[in-house]
Amino acid sequence: MEPLTTKEEAHIVALEDKARNTAETARGKAKDVVGRVTGDKDLETEGKADQVVGHLKQAGEKVKDAVRSGLPSEKE
């Protein structure tokens, strides 16, 4: 098996980051819903905060993707 190129490694790391950010958003949504159902305002607030953090990180990944797509490739 051939070793991964730097570009391939970066792509894998980006996918892992996106998955982690999506999971953080989902965990936040779950906390938000559980907090609302149980009447736990602290858990609800924590869930909303986790969702915001997850969305902000996802937006950051989209910016990084846009910058990467605008850069010339290594082969050019």
C-alpha cells in the first residue's frame, strides 16, 4: 500500500473534523431537547451553546474548503 500524500492526509483530517463538528451539533441538539422535556434550563442552555459551537466550526471548515479550492493544486 502506498503512503498517503500530504493532500490526501489533509482531506482525511478535514473529513474527521467535519464529522466531529456534526457530532457536536447533534449532541447539543439532544441536550437541548432533553433539557426542554425535563424542564432543565441549564441543560437546555448548554445544548444550545453546543449547537452554536458546532455550527461555527462547520462554517470554519467551509471557509477552509473554499480557500483550498481556490489555491492551485500541487500538480499545476
